[in-house]
Amino acid sequence: MAFLSRKRGFEGLKKVNEALELVMKFCGSKNLGSEVVPSKEACGRILEEDVVSKIDVPPYDRSAVDGFAVRSQETFSATPSNPAFFRLKGTIEAGSFAGEVGEGECYEVYTGAPMPKGADVVVMLEDCEIEGEYVKVKRAVPKFANVSLKGEDIKAGDIIIRKGELLRPWHIGVLASVGEEKVVVRRKPKVAILSTGEELIEVEDAKKVSGKIVDSTRPMIVAALKEIGCEVIDRGIVPDDFNRISDELIALSKLADMIITIGGTSMGGKDLVPEVVKRKFFLAFHGLSVKPGKPTGFGIVNEVPVVMLPGYPVSAFIGFENIAMPVLYNWTGKRHPKREKVRAIMARRIASTPGVRHFLRVTLVEREGRVFAEPIAITGSGLLSSITKADGLVVITEDLEGIEEGSEVEVELLREGFQ
Amino acid sequence: MAFLSRKRGFEGLKKVNEALELVMKFCGSKNLGSEVVPSKEACGRILEEDVVSKIDVPPYDRSAVDGFAVRSQETFSATPSNPAFFRLKGTIEAGSFAGEVGEGECYEVYTGAPMPKGADVVVMLEDCEIEGEYVKVKRAVPKFANVSLKGEDIKAGDIIIRKGELLRPWHIGVLASVGEEKVVVRRKPKVAILSTGEELIEVEDAKKVSGKIVDSTRPMIVAALKEIGCEVIDRGIVPDDFNRISDELIALSKLADMIITIGGTSMGGKDLVPEVVKRKFFLAFHGLSVKPGKPTGFGIVNEVPVVMLPGYPVSAFIGFENIAMPVLYNWTGKRHPKREKVRAIMARRIASTPGVRHFLRVTLVEREGRVFAEPIAITGSGLLSSITKADGLVVITEDLEGIEEGSEVEVELLREGFQ
């Protein structure tokens, strides 16, 4: 009884910018290293080594059209009234033998077919007439017309995609065209996640057990991690026990690039996570000057960053977005996608505490051609419904004491399609 | 020999806008129906049925903080100099029994703990002092302070997420919090894809076989389909054979929402795909007024749309982006992400054919603080390197005859980070 006498205070709250700067300094530039993946599965990944073509593309001179391959010089005096005649020797298809043409000879060639030896041009059908075994060419065709020359697209030794490129569908195509089945890409960040608290149960067990609280924050953060492109190591729910939490952090530090803990970051007697990190490892800060999201912390366990998020879902989300997400995007090498913004008019005055960054959930309502932001009435940061009902977030910066009714604000949209 | 005498002409080219309008009319509003997926895997999907909560959240009145649960009326005259005394009966944790307080009694309660019967307020530690078995409360606390009331976040029967919503991480959280393990979402589009042409080989076989051409267009389109969120049925390479192509189209029409064919859409004797569709099924158009990408076609096989793309990778990509992609995004219910645009100055004059929409690949170069767009010199639409080298695309609309050197153009960026 009276565990609460062990209650501690936050040792000074960190401003968001300072906290993020600190976290970035500790781990923002971590190099994840690379891994080899099949080229077909590499779309959306960051290339970690220049790709140098080992082959010429095309690998030989080939026809760029369907037509007749001849020696160009023999067409030079050809006109509709005085055509040049060529004896048709046969047909060359893409992927078949090349053949050879001598004076007065031609081959029918399909698009992609290797050029027959001796021929340096392909005459298109509209410039020809076929008469039995002979083809009449009715105009002069310049050397190499309608021929794709060996190495014209890509030369052996060319760098075709540079390190650092975000691979898109056309890169997957070009990798195939040079025969590269595998490619070296940046490894995905491995993020381990656990929730603390005996009161929690998994959603799967919700119907079996009563009086417990479904852990909804962890599935939310796992979904957010997957959106970023992380590999998630989900350790589930761990009881509020000093040694158990410590053991888990040590074990996960051997598996993950980042550890995210959920819950146990407030100031109650059972809020042990920052205490474990402080006493056994390194606690960089505990307490963020945001609302909601204050009980967010950051530390290091065996060189692995630990982001400690509060158990309340909206608080956890704000902590995650402000501290963990920028680091993870940095690591992946991808751009952190910013939410779209719209301008709106505050429908009523909202007070805020100077020095604290507030994240206000609002709905957007159109009245007489103007868009108004209506703050969602909330009684606690536990209310996930406040974020599912919201159309957007209004960020109230630390220098303000609130926002007056009628003033214009910028709203970060939480759902597509409002505009 | 002389298959080329079978060469046909395009029967009039369709303008991009007209073609897309036609395709949309045929299949743009198709309803994919729904499927049930685990809620944890539903992030990024479109909800197909309103989610109605079966439970109250919280399921009972619970403490929103760590503190002492008492009857509020007994604190009304409390001051620091004249505190109210409460006998401490025990501790209630989240997920444990609730207990009961009578006059002059209190329980220590943790965040999330059920409120003891009789108590209607939680006094925070900073407003108390503990003296052995007794807790002194030093100020009046209004009814329900620091209590989350039953159903305050969500009431049983509330619609918590509406049909049509794109599910984001916070929705995954709220689904867990109401105990919904599964959710009804829009089915993914199933797209079947095949390449035609005996000259083609798979990249895996490139080292084993010589004289053939690696099929690079199909892996590119498959990657693009996966980016959109499609399920891909990959039928590989099919020979240029009328009956074989017809059989494949019939078989795939039973499996897929859309069929994409690659290659065999030009005017050569072996370009059979549009002919098969025209003779055995329904060909809506063949030939698009774009450059590159002209040999693009569209038809219907057993009510399933068939998008016929040229074999050349860049042409295929332009055909895909202009005809297939808008349909697929329509089906998924997600927004078609537009490329970012920058303004640049044309570094040299480019001619274009009026009536034809040109997609010009350009690199961007900064000189004296101005951004110039340099067209990439190309000799054919086969050149995938033209798109991997490019920073962006300039669209030259049908009403123009080209773009003058020095004029300002809008460039659609093909890679992130140029700005």
C-alpha cells in the first residue's frame, strides 16, 4: 500500500526541438548497412551500391522496326520511279540467327531481330513493295536508320543506377534488362517493441478475460512502423517488474536498431521504464514539453536507442511522431512525408500553456464558403476517438498562450480528401 | 517469308483524354467487393463497412491518474490548513477488483484502475499527504475529476470508423481498443499480366540463353502494380500464337479484374494481341495519340478489361500510367498520387507533332540560379536508360507544335529530392 509515496517528478521537460536534436545527435546518422534482395522485390528500397552494367544493351546491332535489312549505299539512288531491287533471302526474328546479306540481297527482319551481317539499315514496309522473291525499295535510306546499335542504350561498364537512388518501377525494368537478378539495398530498420503493464491484454484475449485493458497502443505503433518500412520485432506485453524490463531491454538491444517501449513512463509507483533505463543504462531525457505526450523519454541501452512512449494512445502517437519517426526516416534514407495542410479559421478560443507544444485535434466544417476548425472536446489523452474523429491537427507552438477565436490557423490533415 | 505483307495500320489514334474517358466508362466504377482481414494488417486499406463498437470504452468508470479515490463531497471544505482525512483501505490496480469506499475511506488507485464503489473522484498525490493509515486531502476536488467515465471515449453502438475511410495507424489502435480482431476492407484489385514474344526470356535465364531479349517490361509493370496495391497474377511469357493468346486471355479473365498484356501491339505480322481481341472479343481502341506509347490498346474479354501495352519499356510505362493506373486507383479507392512538379526553362527547342501528347524525358541542371530542363537525346522508345537518367518528364500537350528554347515548362519529377 501507498506505493504512491514513491512517485517522482519529471526532472524538467525537454522542448520538442531540443529533444529531437539530442536524439538525432545520439543516433540520427546510424548506418544500417546493406542487404542483397532479388531485383524484382527491390522497388521502394534505397540502392546501396552503384549498379554497373556487365553487358551492352542492345547486346548486338538490332532492328528497331519491322522491315527489310539491306546495305544502305544500295538505296542511295532509289526513287519511286526508279526503285532498287533486293532478293529476299529469308526472315530473321528476334532471338534467331543473324544471317548475312551481299549485294542486291535483303532479309525480312522483325523488331528486335539481330541485323544480318553486311546490312546497315532497315527499310520500313511503307517504303517498299514486295514482288514475289524481290523487294523494291522506293527511296534512299540513310546509314543506321531504324537500327539500334550495340550498346546504344547501355554500354558495358556504364553506371546505370547510382548508390542512394530510391528504386522505382523503371529501375526494376533496367535491372532486368542488364540481367541483374539481385541488387544491394539498404537494410530495413529493425525496431523492437514491447508494452509494459499487468493490466494489459492482447486484443485476441479481450473476450476471454474481463477487467483488463486491451493494449491498443502497441498495434497502432506497429502499424506506423510498418508504414515507414521497418521490420518489427514484437515482444508483446511485459509485466511492471524492474528486473524483467531490464532483461528485456538487454535482450532486445542485441536484435534491434531501436527499441520502443509503451507505457510505464508516467510518474506513478509502477512507472518503471525510465527508472530502469536511468539506473542500469543511460537516460537522456524523460518528459517532453508537449500536450498530449508529456511522459515520453529517450535513452540508450548497449548503444541501441530506446524511445519510451506513454501508454495512452494519442500521447504515444504524438511522442512517436516527434521523436522516433524522424530518426527512422533518416535511417531508411526516404523522405519523411509531410501531411497536407489547409488553412482554416478557429471556431473558438483555445488556451495553451506557454512553453508547451500543443497538438489540438480538430474537425473541419465549411460554413458560408469558409473552413472552420472546431476543436474536439476531450477530457483526457486516452481518447483515441479524438484522433479518429478528427480531420486534422493544429499545432500550437511554444511561444503562444492559445489561439483566439476567428484567427487563421494551419491544419495538418489526418485524412485524405478534405479540400 | 514476307509476313510483313500482313502489316496493318492503326485505325485512327485515340487522344489520351478520349481514351481514358472510354476506359473509365467501361470499367472505371467497378466494385471490387470486400474481404475480411485481421485488423492488425488492415493499415492502408479502405474500410468497406461501418465499424460499430460492441462495447463501452472505458468499460467501467476508471481512474485517469494515480491517486486516491474518495467521495468528492467529503473534500468540499478541505484546505491545506484544514485537510479532510481518509482511512486508506488498500490499493486498486488496473485489471483488479474494484472495492468500495464508505464515509471517510479511500483507496489508492492506479491509472486505469476501476473506481471503487461510492467514490466519484481521484485526488492526485500533490494534493494529498500520507500519514500512516491515513491520507490527508488538502483541497476540494470537483465530482468526476480525474475519472474516465464508462463509455466516455466510445459508447456501445457508436460508429467508430465509417465505411470508405482509409485506415491509418490510429484506426488500428481504435479497432484493438474495441476488441475488433477482424475488419471488412475493400478487396485488392487482381491484375493478371503476360508478355508475348518468342524472343523474350526471363532475367533468371539470361545467362543460360544467348540471342534472346530479357523481358524487362513485365518486371517493371509488376513493380508498378504492387506499388498501387494490386495482387499480381504473373503468367510469364507466352508465344506469338493466335490461339495460345486467345486461350490465355479466356483463362485469365476468370481469375483477374484486369488483364495487362505486354508486347505484340505494333503493326508487324507477329503483333497479334489487338487482332486476337478484335476478332474474338471486343477491341475498344488500338493506337494512342502519345509519344512514346502509341501501340497501346484496350478491349474487353468476358467483361474483364484488357490493357494492351507495347513491349518497349518506356512506351509501356507511358501507356500504363495514362490508361491503366487511373482505373486501378479508382478501384482501390485511394488517391492517385501526383508527381511533384518544378518549373524550369527549356534548354533547347523541342519539336512535337500537333495532336500527339509527348512525354519528354529531361534532366534538370542549375545554372546561375536558374533551373534548366535538358531533353535527353534518344533514338528510340526502347531506351529504358532515358527514364533512369531523367530527373523528370515534360508533357507537351496536343495543341502545341513543340516548345521553344528559353520558355518556361513544368517538370514532373521522377525522383525525390530535386528542389
